Amino acid sequence: MKVFTGLIYKAKRGHIYRTDTAKDKKYNCYSPCMSGDFGIVDCWVCDEYGNIHPGFNCSGVPIDTSVLGPVVNKID
């Protein structure tokens, strides 16, 4: 799947990266660290406004691009 940095993709249902607490559920989006055509890509775990999950703010995490849903926002 072709993905682009600067875009925020909503996670498909059941594919939020971490749901240990109710607070984690708001971080239900991903923003790719690089653009390209990938099967797996490192992404920032974020909310729909691009705020990065505080537990994953040091580096992106590997995400299978098949769990990326529609683009919900963009980061300037």
C-alpha cells in the first residue's frame, strides 16, 4: 500500500496499537515515518490531530499497512 508522511490514517476497527487503558483508545491513528509503497512501515501512534502517544514518542512502531484505514487529517 502506498502511504505518505504528513497524513494521519485512522486504524481499522480492532487494530489500535495499544489499548491497556481507556486513555490509549484516543490514540487510534497512525502517521507514517516515511512515504512509499510498503507492506510494513514505521508509524507514529497518534490521535486524529497528530498528537503522538506519550508511550511511543521516541520512535515509530512497525505497522502492517493493511490495518491503515482512511486518511482523517494531515500534518503541516
